[in-house]
Amino acid sequence: AFFVLGFSALVLLGAGISAMGPKSALITAATGISLMVLGLSAIVSWPFSTDGKLVSDHMRLWSRLVLSIMGVKYEAEGLGNLKEDQHYIFVCNHESLTDTALVYSMLPDRHLICVGKKELSYVPIFGWLMFLGGHIIIDRRNHHRAMKTMGRAEQKLRDFPRSVLVFPEGTRSRDGGMREFKKGAFVMAIQTGLPVVPVAVIGTGDVLHADKMSMDDASGRGVKLVIGRPVSVRGLRYGDRDKLCQKVQAEVRKMRDKGRKEMGLEALALELA
């Protein structure tokens, strides 16, 4: 069923491309072709690295290709806050489909997995890479099942530490505001002992709006990744999750607002309550 759904999605993607403008169609097609080539390469390489590290490296290369194909100029600030031999839980705001590509592109040589919704696992090749790469796939419609998945993921991270990327808003922002962060990432950090790193993506929603699936020409437009100082969870307990969540969200918002002002982007929409 997994492969049937994947093939069906490919057919729908082809139909969608045919309805786009010439530039968008070309960029979207190039993105899809690059995913097919690098994705299949990652699948073939998996038996030689069943821990998912080679899959992670392939996803990083594909992410850079996506941004290059779109013509996006990207940069990072705060990489010096990270230690090479330390794994982290990266907590990031979510504006666009390009957010993950930006994070992967700017965090070189780090074994990084994501927490993603179950629906993404049905995307052809991309979903297969999520499975082979050991990413954490959550069924958002079934809270009990999602909690069991997170519990298993926490145990795996204790046994085999890796860095994790989480978008705790749960979905992409459609109005420029920031939704209240969910607590799962912070419970995971407390349970595993991994430091939490506040991360802000800036400008990705202006390059590719949350409601759009096609990749447009973004030549010359800039996006930025800002990495804050790691927040230690040493000594924290489950009951501290709310305070930790509030602290990190405040830092992400501060970095995002400062970055947007520095980049000259338009004023943010009213924040969601």
C-alpha cells in the first residue's frame, strides 16, 4: 500500500506540473528529478550504512540542490554556538516547505533526523528516505499512537544519539505569525538529556508561501538560518517542560523578529494567540 500510494502521488505531481507556468514547472520538475536521482542513490547506499547516516548526507546534498535550483541565496548565523561532537534537539519555527532544506543545508556533517507527520511518508522517494533514515514519523490524528512513537524514539536516541529537527508549531505558518509550540520536543529533550537549540528560519515563507506546493523562481531572494545558544536540560524533570517550552519559543521569536527587521522584510502579521 505504501508504494501504491507513492506511485499515485507521482501521477498527481505530474498532473500538477502540467498546470503550472513554464518557470514554475521547470523548477518543480528539476527539483523532482534531483530527488529521484539522489533518493535512489541513498536507497542503494542504505545497506552500507543502516544507521541512516548516508541517507542524511544525501538529504543534505539534495537540500542544497533545491535552494540552488530555486535561485535562493542562503546564509547562517550562530554556527559557532554548536559543538561538533555534541548532538542536539533543534527547535525551529515553520514557514515553508523550504525550511527543512535550509536547516539541512546549513548544518554540515551532522547526523540529523526529523520529526515529521505521517502524511509525508507517502511522498514518493522522500517518504522512503524518511523510513530508511530513521526519522520519527508521527500520526497526528492518533494521540496515543503518537505518544508511543515518541517514547520509542526517545529510547533509540538514548541508545544511539543523533540530532533531531523539530517544528513544534505542528504546521507551517500561513500568516507570518508563530503558533504556540507543542511540548513533545521538550519532553524528548528532558528524557534524553539532549540540549535544546532555538533555531529561526527567516524569509522562507516569503520565498515559498505555506499554501504553495510548486517551486517558483526565487533568484536573488535571501533566506537566513539563525542558531541560538543551546539550552541545557540537565536537572530538569517532566514537570519543567512548560517552562522550557516558553523559554525556547521566546528566544526563537526574538531571533526571527530581529532577523526579519535586519533583512528588510515586511512587518509580521498579528501573532496567533
